Amino acid sequence: MTSTPGYDRDATIAAVTSYYEFLTRMYLPEDSIMYPPPEGWSIPERQTFSPPKDDTVLDLVRHLPYLEPPEDWEEIFIYEKCIAVNYTYLRGTGPHNIDPTPEETLLPSHVVMLGFTPGRNGHYIFIDTKRGTGTLCDFQKGGKGGTELSQNLDNVEGALTRTGDTGEELKEHWREHPTYAISDLFDMLRKQFQDLEVVPHANGEVEFRRFPPGVDTAGDALKAIFRECGWPAEAYRKSDCMRRIRKFDGESDEEDEDDDDE
């Protein structure tokens, strides 16, 4: 049953926090989460964002938890080819352009990006503080697989449009993608990890493994390691699983060497 949307800052923060804590249980280092101080993060003001963000978004990003990668990781992935945004990294007066390229989508001031893809293929996660919804976008696929909360651009009054440098019409394409009540979005993402439809590696990268058994032998082997280590039960042995995944990926593992010395 679909939850009724409606923006609630504290509920949004709780949903993001719970999701990040779930990911640390599965594969992220326990100390990855940066919890906000009671007064919120010191993040640049509205005028430092280009395009600008409204006060509701600024209030949200000042009170969200963020993820910081360990020294040997360049970034933290929170879904398939989706890197977590850390707004505490913003420094100086800006302007800081943190939205996707306009060719992919325009974003209104009440929408904030929580995750982005580093390449052409992968996912973005957006939070709409006006509707209280979360949207999962793969712009290479287009708006396929829309939900009842997705929007047809032709029916959206006041949607942003712009003419690009080469004369093409730029639009808010994010609205057409699968959209959920915020809590439902993170429940859905969590279930995909639980069911091993998306599988993390020990270096933090996350990929789809959705083929039926026998078709994707490498994926079958990765899933088997997680299940043999107890995933997703409470008895899941995360350190053992990540050690075995590192060996599966052919990575040298100083932690394994230290364990052997003991």
C-alpha cells in the first residue's frame, strides 16, 4: 500500500538516517555516518547555490546525516552506481552548482539531490520537499517504470523549461521517473539490498545482480557469499563477508594479513 505523501522534515531525516544505518550494517564502515550537531551543519546560505534552493531545502540539508568515505575509498555508493552527496563539503561563498546537468533535468528550488551517478549509467535520488516524495532516476532509461506519484510534464503547471545552448528544450525530466512517498522509497531500496537484487563490493561499489540463477555466475557467487555469512539475518557476519568479497574480487587485504598474524 502506498503511503500518503506529505513533507515532514524530521520524518525525512529519520528515513535517511535509518537507510544509512542499514547500509553500515551490510557493507559500509560503521564510522561512515556523520550525524549532524543539534544546531545543524554550517552549510552556505541560499545565495551560494546555483540554481538556488529554497529555505525548506536549506533547513533539510543542514540537519541530514552524511556519509564520509574511509581513506582508501574515493566516494560512498548508496545504490546502483549512485554516490551519496555530502553537503558539508561545500566551502566558501560559491556559487555551488550541485544539480545534474540541465540536459538531464532541471530541478526546482524545492528539490534536493541526495545521490548522483558519476557516469552516464546509474541512478540519482531526489527529495521533493513540496510534495514529500522521493524520486529514483536513471536518465539513460528515461521515465520508464513510473509510479502513481510520477508526473507527466504536460500536466504539471509551472514546470521549469529552458532553451539549451544548442537550441534544445530543457525540462524537469526527473518528475517522470519512479516516485514514492519518502519512507516508501527507502523501504524499497532497502528491500532490494536485502533480496540481493543490488549487491555491494568491499570497496563500496554497488551493482545490479538481477539475473535468475545460472545466468550470471559471478553474481550467483557474490550472492552465495552474503547468504553463507548469514545475510540478511541478525546473525550476519559482516566482517567475514567483506573479507571473502575482497578475496573474490582479487583485492589484496591487509586486514586479512593482520588476522593471520594473530
